[in-house]
Amino acid sequence: MLTKNRKNKLLKEILEILLACAISSSFAFYFLYITSISIAETYLYNRHIILNNIQISTFDVWIKSICFCAGIVIFISLFLFLLGQKLAYLVYIINSVENLKQNNMDFTINVEGNNEFSELAESINFLALSQKELFKQEQALKEEREQMIRSLSHDIRTPLTSILSYSDYIKNKDNITNEEFNQYIDIILSKAEQIKILTDKLLGKENNQSEIIENGKLFIEQLLYETEEILEDKFICNIDLSGCDNFKCLFKVEDLRRIFDNISSNIEKYANPQKDINIKVTHKEQKLIITQQNYIKDHNNHVESHKIGLKNIKKIVDSYNGSFNIYKENNIFKIEIILNTIN
């Protein structure tokens, strides 16, 4: 409706300007003519000058010509002044487009009037805003993708390290029983499958379906065993499952593995190897509570932390409407993870 009302609005405004200028110049012409004739007659009368008919006609033409020229000058001046305001707004729009380019669309054109120029300004503002929003969305998607790549790359590193460690252990151990061999092969296959799942997620082939874990305690015990296996060469791990009865839960198995892998990775990088690692898992009131505590490395051996592992844990826990808390006091670091289980 607004666009229809604006159709040919600029042309109407220009015609109105022409009409106003014509009326003004006509008024000026007649005003100057009458005033000039009156002044001339007064001047001639005071000096007792009498003109004949030819002189009167010549003088009248001369006055009319001067007044007409004055009217033309007034018409042109007024028209250019009023039209110049419209043209000045057009120049402002052109300059504003250049400002939009220089400021990456972070600029707004002031909308003035109600004609095609104002409609043009609004259209440019709309396009600039759309482009700006599109750029923000692209940046957000890019940052999200980069964050996901960093997160998954961090998560892939832990099972890959386990595969390399177990493979090297099997290769270099002289006397290894079939039972030990099969046990380590099962762990390597499990970690390889974990890497495959993470790479599928990286490629956008993630399986988003959760599954019911009937024996949650047994599964947690398995994850803790794998965690202890990874850390046992450098750390003494104290595992406490005394407060954990059997439970059922609805999770993606891979998400729980990623939580414990990130815990292991965080311990390896930042925990003091001279102090014990304490991991406690309890289950009560349909809440699975995982607590991990360690002493932080001294400042001489401190590694700069980007907190990618902790961010990964929080993101996973948040996806299940759980809670993730970090406590740091003196030289002790502690995390608490709370996840909801089912009946």
C-alpha cells in the first residue's frame, strides 16, 4: 500500500515545485511591474514631465521586459533551490551507499520525505540489514563449525592415544597371554569404533539416536576401567563406586565415552602426577553424580589451558539437561557432573 501511494510521488512533487515557482515568479512580475509603473509615474509627475504615446508605449515595454527578466530569474532561482533539496538528498543516498561499503553494511541511511527517494533509502537499508544479518549468520555457522572441529579433534586424540599405547604395549611385550591379547584387542577395537563415530560426526553423519542402557553401573565400571588403564602409568587412581547402585539411563553411549575421555585428557595435561586422582560415582534419586578431583601441577610444569575438554564436557552434559560444576581452591581442582537417569 505504501509503495502504491509513493508511485510517481516524486513527479508530482516536481510539478508542484514548478507550479509554486510559476505562481511566485508571476506574482513577482506583476508586483515589480505595478511598483515600477507607480514609481515612474510619481517621478515624472513630480518633475512635470509629460510623455507622448510612443514614449509611454516604449517605456511600458521596457518596464515589462525588465520585470519579466526578473520574474524568470526568480523562477529559475526558486526552482533550483527547491529541486536542489531533492537532489541533495539523492547525493546523500549515493554517499551513504559508499559508507555502507566502507563500514561493512554497518550504517543506516536516514529516511526523509515520502517519495521514490525515501523508498530507495528504505530499500537500501533493508538490503544492508539483510546482508548484515546474513554475514552474522555465516560467521556464527563458521565459528560453530570451527568450534566443533576443535572439540572433536580434541576428543579424537584420547582414543587415538589409547590405540597407539595398547598397540605399542602388545608389540613390545614378550610374554603375553591370549586372554591379555584379546582383552587389549577389544579395547583397541572399541577405541577405533569411537574414532569412527567421532569422524562421522565431524562429516555430518552423526547418529542422533539415544539408547537405553539397562545396566548403567556395569557400563560406568567399564568406562572407569578404561580411564584407569589410560592413566595408570602416570597416576594413582582411586575409584569409588560404593554409592552407585545399578540404574537405567537413556544416553548416547558415545557421549558418555567422550565425557570420560575428556576427564582423562584433562588429568593427563594438568594433574600433578605425585598426587592421587580421586574419581567417585554415586547414584541416588535418579541422579548419576560423577566427581573427579586432583591436585594441579606446580607452576613450573604448568601447561597453558584452552579448556576445550571442559567445554566439551559441559556441552554434552547441557544437551541432557544435566549440570556441570567446576571447583578450584588452593591447588585442588574438582569437577562435578550430574546426569538424570530413568526408572
